[in-house]
Amino acid sequence: MTQNTENTKDRQSDQIDRAGLSGMTVVVTGASGRTGSRVAGSLRGAGAGVRAASRAHGFDWEDPTTWADTLAGADAAYLMFPSDIGAPQATEGVGAFAREAVGLGVRRLVLLSARGEEQARPTEEALKSSGADWTVVQASWFSQNFSEGPLVEGLRHGELAFPAGEMTEPFLDVRDIADVVTAALGSGERYVGRALELTGPRLLSFREAVAEIAAATGSELTYTPVPARAYGDVLIGFGVPPEEAAFLVEVFEGLLDGRNSRCTDGVREVLGREPREFSDFVRENAAAGVWKV
């Protein structure tokens, strides 16, 4: 590890109050997933205890009888609903889970939501009305969507077909989400009752993002914009249920219309540093061989 890397790590944790997290037990839903695994790691690194909430650990969002054992004795919880946060079942599930948590004395709840997604607002409201000491993290499109999940196979085979047109997005590294969640939980009342809008540091189109990946990997990669409804057919071909694919088409038609083509100071406000660069994410994953066939 270079001195520069060590200094960067120090800067990244400047605003994380380890004293505020010491001895705290945090339930992390989706602890093996894209954001949950990073949230769990960030919390552990800051001295908090993590209680992983997943089916492997006896927790199931679809089975409320599993919730009490997961929540018992905890101090806080990170909520990540497994399907889209704007889906009707997310509103019902998050609301019921939050009410149960509050009833068990777990009042400090942080919800991962989607920036600019109107369908997500009822779920956010369900959390707010639960009586919890809530914080909502409204995240922009993850950088890691290019390295983990359904977009990866297309990139490995030379083409990303996606319904984003030529609009620009401030791609956000999920490690920044994890650090923001950790800092918010360790900051007492400072971020209670607030929605934190998080973005990366600069705007890129999907075409430009794919070009950066191509340059870093030395591969010929193309980006092909497709209509949202055509992409819905692709999702069905991947095995996504038709009703879920139709909902995602509706989300994409709104979310990818350019409404999020601006950067915010959310990461800097909470962490006291700039968000991670997309180019750094690309370089790290190219070196790891993520996009090799």
C-alpha cells in the first residue's frame, strides 16, 4: 500500500465518528448484496457490530415472523429492499418492518432509496410515518452496476444495450453509500429526519462510461441505446417475470429522462471529501479482470 493510498483511506473516514458507533449493533438487510456488503464492511471498520439480515441468517422480507428475532436487541438498521424500492411490495414491506422495529425499540433506521424515482416516494413516506428516527439515502445510478449484475455480461461480449439514450448521470460508487450510512449512524441526531441526495463527482453519459471501460480494458465495446419497452423484452428473456419487467420499464422511462443530470454535494457534506471517481472504479475493476470473458 502506498502512502498516497493510506492518506486517501484516512480522508475517507474523516467524518465517521468511531466513538459514536462503538458498541452499536446494526442490522444490515441485504448484507451479502451490492450495497449491504459494503455497508457491513464500513460499519465493522468503524467499530460497530453488524447483524447480517438475509435468508442465510433466517431473515426474509416476505416473512414478517422472521423480523423480531433479527431486530431484538439491535440499536439501528440499514434497510435495502431486494426488489425495486418503488415497487408496491417495497412500500408495504418497509412500512411494516419499520413499525415492527420501532415497536421493538430499534428506532434508528436508514433506508436506501433511488434518486429521482417518483415510484420510490410512497416507500420513503412509509418509513417516515413509522415513528422511526429515519434517514433516507437517495442514491444515483451505481458505478457498480457496470461491474456487478445484469449489465456485465453484455460488456463482456462487447456491447451494452440499455434504455438511457444520451442523457448524463453522476455515477456513484457504492462504497460512498456505505461510508455515508456509517457516518450518518455515528452522528447522533445530525442526519435524523433528512433525505441525503448522493451522486458521484461528474456527469457521464452511458456511452462515455462504456468508452472509459473500453479504454481501460483495451477492448472494443459499444453502447447501443434501445427503447425502454424493448429492454423490457430483454429482461423477460433473462427470466424476469413480465409484471416486474413492465414495472421496470415504467421506472426507466421516467428515471432515465435526464432529470438526474446534475451533481450534488451530499457525499462531501457527510464525509468531508469528494466522492470516488468513476475512472478509479473502472481502473480497479479492469485490473481485477471483471470484464474479461
